[in-house]
Amino acid sequence: MRKKKRKGLDFDIESPLAIELRRVMIRINRELDLERKRCIMVTSSERGEGKSLFSLHFSQVLAHHMQKRILLIDGDMRRPVQHTIFQTGRGPGLAEQLRGDDDGIRPCNTLLANLDFLPAGHAGENPSKLLQGARVRSVFDKLKSAYDIVILDSPPVVPVSDPLQFVDVVDGAIYMVLAGRTPRDVCERGVGILRGVGTNIIGVVANNLAEVLPYYYDHKYYGYGQRVRRAKDD
């Protein structure tokens, strides 16, 4: 029996949403030079701000337009969702790699070439313990050597400390906010937590999940702790 395609994979690469995501890609390329091997973390203040769907669609846009090998990693080993979209098992995946049990890399069931998916895996009751191990850097070095761009869908910053364990192995972070709903003080706290450990915040994406396009703001223009200025148009 043929599986029904999940929402998220049914993505029109030429849609208005995809065009906005291509603009995000262009802006981030200016910041990071995506012609070099890169690992980018996508995070947010809290759950429900759209980071996982953004991570998926952004990976699809990168794979299509840059024609490079892209790996999407579900780094939320507490409450992973990407495997439900791809209709794969939860593991083996990142957790098994961090334990040295399995490489877990597998092609995803998408119509786009150049995109692979690594699920979160089975981390047990204490994912933080896996992230404190010495294998984190070696695992990510191996993944980055195998792919041109790695997109890491990480847990949100405020509820758990897990994203901080990824800071040393990523080249930068995209910070998601849910436009009109994420409280300003919560954003300030999340951004402050990341900056406190030296995270390179390359931009903020304001996302409205109710059919409203995401807009990318360079973090120099999307103000925290001061009056917000509008982003300059390209």
C-alpha cells in the first residue's frame, strides 16, 4: 500500500514560500560563504515556533538551488519530529552515532536530489549526557566532511541546555521567532543564552505559521533589548 505523503515533503520549490527561503539562503550565503563546508543550527526560544518545518524547507531549497550535498539532522533527541515527516523510524540516528553504535545516515524519501536525513535516534532518558561526550566533535567532523552543508534542527534554547552543546561544532545559528506571538522578553532571554556561550547568530527568521511568509532579518537590524528597527531591503 502506497504511503500518503506527509505535509512538509509536499513542497513546491517554486512557490512564494520557497522564493522567500531562497532570499534567506542568499543573505546567509553573504554571512557564511556557503561555497565552503558549513554546519548551521536552527533553534528558537520555545517549542511551536516553526523551526523544524523551516529546517526541512530550507534544506530542500539549499539542495535544489545550490546543487550541493545537504544533510538535515534532527538534533532534538527529546522530542524529535522530522522522522514523522519523512516517515522513517526514529533511529538509528544521531544518538546512535554519538554512542558509536551506528552511522545512521540514510537518503530521505523526497523528490529532491542532494538531500539526506539523519533522524534523532534513541537517546534514552538523558540526551544531555550524550552531548557532553567527546564524540560530539568527531561525529560532526565526520558528517561535515561527507556533506557540503549540514542543517541541524536543534531543541529550543530556553527549556533545555542541549543546543549549547552544539555551539562548538556549528558555524552559525538561525534563530526562529513566531511573529506576533513570541514574547519579546523570551526572545531576549534565548538570544542572551546563545550569545553568552559565543554563538555566531547569523540571523533571525520571523515566522507566522498561518500561511504568512517568513522574513529574514540580519541580527544587527532585528533589535533585542532596544527598539526594533526594520530590516533594510536587498
